[in-house]
Amino acid sequence: MKKASVKLLAVLLSINLLLSSTASVFAFTSSVENQPKYFGIAADPHLFPESLIDPDNADFQRQTHNNSKLMGESEAILKAMLETAAQRKTQGIYPMDYLLIPGDLTFNGEKPAHIKMAAMLRDFENSTGIQAYVINGNHDVNNYGAQS
């Protein structure tokens, strides 16, 4: 009989916890603005910092030959995208609230590329008020091609 009362008490406490949590969620959602949120998505920038580019280097030439990631131009492309998003928000053309970057931030996980990406996104957030959210991809972590 004692086991049954402990189980009943556990069930009642669980139901109470669930109901009190649900009430909190409803109270929170009703207090949130009913304004739409606008998202921008920039997938797979594959940033390779200009500071690492050496066009005379055989490894650089091999990596960029027949490669669609535009390794040598990736930083300029990312800068242009961030500047365009900032201008469009300022001009009211597209009032973006959030920028999502779902993976492959860097060419092959290079540490200077991660540092450069973080700095560029921090500046973008500070100058525009647009919050940037990133998810690491297979080119960013656990990448055997990243050497340093």
C-alpha cells in the first residue's frame, strides 16, 4: 500500500508541475509583442581570411582550382552581404531582426577564420542591432583538414 501512495503522490506532483509550467508559458506568450520577426539566412560562407591568402602558394592554388567555394573571395563576399543587410535594414527595405548562419562558417576550420568571423558578426550586431546566430558545420569542427 505504501508503494501505491508514493506513486500517486509522484503522479500528482508531476501533474501540478506540468500545469504550473503551462500557465507560465501562456502568460509569457501573451506578454510578447505580436509583431512579426524577420530572419535572414546566410548558409555556408566558408570564410577564408584575406590575411591567409597567398596566390603563389602551391597549396592555395590546389585548393582554389576548380573549387566552387571561392576561397580567395570569401571574405569580400561576406563583407558585401553584411553591408547589404545593414543598408537594407537602415533604408527600411528589409527590417531583419535575426541573421542565421547554419554551418560551414569557415573554409576548413582554420582558427584565424573563426576569429575573423566572430569579429565581423560582433561588428555587424553592434552596428545594426540584428542578432546573429550560428551553428557550426562539418567544415568548422572535427575537420581533419584543419591544421592550425
